[in-house]
Amino acid sequence: MSKNANIVRITIPKNKFFRYWFECMYPCHKQPSRYMDIYSSFLKYRFELSKVIKDEEILDNVLFSDDIKKKIRGDCNISQ
């Protein structure tokens, strides 16, 4: 089977994938840049946690725990 020469691979750092995804979807949601940072950080942590936690309800509870919120505030430079 031959390789498809029409496919171009784009290398994206893992920590920036969700941010780039929100930037591509900007015409649909029209959210400010600051919100996109927060959303992408939540999705990044949810993706990482979903590798370990399989139960959706527990996953959501852990995602919205104070520890994760503190990490997201630190990632996005948000004060309390």
C-alpha cells in the first residue's frame, strides 16, 4: 500500500494543541483570547486526567477541584 503524498503533517507542541484548536474555531465562538487560554488549560488537564480516571463523574469532580483550579490560575496568570 502506498503512502498518500497529499497529507501534510503539522507538528504542534502538546501543551499548545488545545489553544491552537480554539484559535481555529474562533469564527464559531468569538471568545476573547483570555477565555481561550482558560478553556484550553481546562481541556489540557481534562485530557491528562482522562488517561488515568475512566469514570466521567469522578473525572469532572477532580477537574473542578481546588487543586486543578489553582494550577489553571497559575498557568493563565490569574489572581484570586
